[in-house]
Amino acid sequence: MKSVILTFLFWNSRALCFLFFFCFSAHFVFASPLSSKDSVSKPHFPFFSVFLQPSIAFLGFDDRDKFQVANDSIYLEFMANATSLEDSSNVNKQNHQKVNFTFPISVGVQVQHIPNHFISTGIGFIYNKETVVLQDHKNNSHAYYYALQAVPLFLEYRLKIPPNLITLSQSDLFSVAFRWYWMLSGSEIYSNWGTLKAESSWKGNGFGVSFGYLIGSFSSFQFYGDLGFTSISLNSKDSFSKIVPYTSESKKAKWDLGGIQMQFRMSWGSWTTKEP
């Protein structure tokens, strides 16, 4: 049941991200704003709003090499079991990808407590599953996978950069955002061989910084785009040997889910205040 729910969330978030980022990319390529310059230059920013935020991320998970070593070891075992040239020709393998490319999605609330200063909080879901298929000497297929999963809670502070420092054509709201992340229950790595659960920390698990701007606004809706970097570290009381065979590593596992991330935020709020 768990795998069915995760697969549903993963593929639906992927579809949403492709749709939204197609529109986002088209905006840059064709330089066609979502609203007229007049409507963007003096938008009505909500004092309180809710938002949906799909993203594209390249995760900095360097421990993927451990799973590739297990993959290579299984392949060598299949080759060792081959007793003839025909059996050896049946043995094949796939290699794991060198990057972990995924589509996080978040929801939250945003408050503009004073003009051009925004505070947000929200919860997200990060999921990335990497699967390879190996074929043994009897021509049987074997699928091996590992999945990265995280449920981040974040607090964000966004500040408008004064136009005399930097500005963009078609938009007066160019901003920098700072975030702090806490990983909630459900943050883990699991594979064919087991599950490695992350430990929670009240101090948090990392930070993020990004630059973005208001793409456009329509009525009570605002559309933002951001590009930035995150540094997110997770720890477990168990070692990687719990989820990866052919390793003698006994120290507590640590892994990184940070990296380059592009975000697209759609917010809605009916209680608005006009930018001064």
C-alpha cells in the first residue's frame, strides 16, 4: 500500500512540475509576461496567502556510489554462476544514474508583515527512486532499487531587493529568500534490503537561499519563479550496511539531499495590500 501511495504522489507531482515549468520556461524564452507591465509594477500583495510550490531539483546524494558497488557485485556473482559462453552472454546489467533528478512539491502559507518583507512556512515532499534491472545466466530479470524520501518542514524569509540595486524588465519584485529546514517523520532511504530512517533534530537539517521574481499576477493570484541552492543533511542511528549489501561500513549513516533547485510558486490571497 505504501509503494502505491508513493508512486501516485511521485508521478502526479512530476506531471504538475512538467506543466508548470513548461509555462515558466516559455516565459523566459519568448519574454512574454503573464500580465502587463502596469499590473506587475504596482501589484496588490496579499497580507496572508496560501501557496503551492512545485520544483525541479538535482539532489547532492553522493552515496549513490554504494548502490552501484552492490550492483556491480551482484553482476559479478551472476557471471561466476555462468558455466558456458551462452550463459555468460545472458548476463547483463544496468548502471545507476550519476545524478538524482527529482520533482519536490510543497504547500504552505505566506504573510507580508510589512511592505516588501514576506514570511512563509510550509511542508514539502521529496521523492526519488532509482531502479536498475540485472539479468542472470538463466535469463531471469532482477530489479534492484533505492528510494530517497524526505518530508521537510521549512521557514522562509523573503526580502525585496531595492530597484536601485537590481531590477528586471517586466517586474518590480526581484527578491532573495532564505529558508531553514527540519525533516519530519517519514524521511528515510529504503531499498530491496531494508529501510534507513533519518533522525529528527530540533536544530534543523539545513538551509536554502534563492533569487526570484514575480512573473505575473492576476486578480488575487501571484506567480513567482526562483532559482537557488539548498544544503540539507540527514543522519541515522544505523549504518548504510542496513540497506546496501556488500559493504562493511559500520559508522552511522549521513547523507545529503541538498543541491540546485528551481521553484515555481503559485499563491492566492484575498486580503491584499498595495505595494507603496
